[in-house]
Amino acid sequence: MPSRQLLGALLVTLALLAPRLARADIKIGIVDYQRAVLEVDEGKAARARLEGLKNAKQKEFDKQQDALAKEGDTLQKQAPTMTDAVRAQRASEYQKKVVELRQAVAKGEAELSQGQHDAFGPIEERMQGIVTDVAQQEGFTVVLIKQAVASATPSLDVTNQVIRMYNDKYPGPKASTAPAKKSDAPKK
């Protein structure tokens, strides 16, 4: 989830901190930013919501694709009995439907991508504040993003602390892991 801008900012920050990092009193923390964003309550709920939307769209597209395939089979079977003009018209109509379905799939993918950005963008912004809070509380000189670190001791990882602090500060909707159960009680 970290953007190129975030990684660029990290590199600039490291360059500015290089003289201080050379001193012996440095304290480094590491955060798995992507994991933190996905594991906070808001992230779990957003991921579940987006997965539901994705599955619903996929079902819709699969249904349309199946109908289109049946129409194509029917057209192919009936083609020998059609006049050239009717066959050409029906083939043109079929091709138009194929193009429309492809466009609908592309539009659906773009909507899901935008939905992902809309859902996770605010979480990422608030997450940066939480990482800053953890850095101040723990006295870290710098907190690195785990994805940009080749190797580090696990004791430097503050991801769980960041997730806990985020959930405490921004209590969001809980992601449901169990399907909703229907009540056995009679309705009044």
C-alpha cells in the first residue's frame, strides 16, 4: 500500500537523518505498514466490503458472459440457415455485446480500484500519525517501513503496537468473520 511518494519521502528523511544516524544514540523501529493498514479494524472492514463488491461484480459479469456464450453458440448453430444479411446483422449485434461486456468489466475494475483508494487512503493518512506517535513514545530516531528494509531483528518491529494504537484512537467497524445467523425465535 505505501506509495512511491511515501517511499521517496522515506529516502529523503533518511538522507537528512544520515548525520544523526551515524551517532551511537540512535533507536530504530520498523513497521510493516501494509500489514498494519490491512489489520486495523477499519482496514479489515474495508477489505471485507471491497471483497463483497468484487464478488458481486464478478457474479454479474460471469452471468453476462455465460448468456453471451450461449447467444454465440446459438448464432453459430443457426448461421447456416440465415441469409447473409441477417447473419451479418446478428454477428454485428453479438460483437457489439462482446465489446460492451469488455467495457463493463474494465469499468468495474476501475471502480474497484477507486473504491480501494477511497477506503484505504484515509486509513493510510491516519496511520502515519499513529506511527509518529509510536516513534515519539518509544523515542525512536527513525521508523522504517519494513518493505524497504532488507533485514532486521524482529524486536525492532512495532507493527502490533501501531495496530493497537490505531484501533484505540480510531475505533472502526469490526469486520465480520462469521456469516450472519438467522434467528430461530418466532417473529411476533
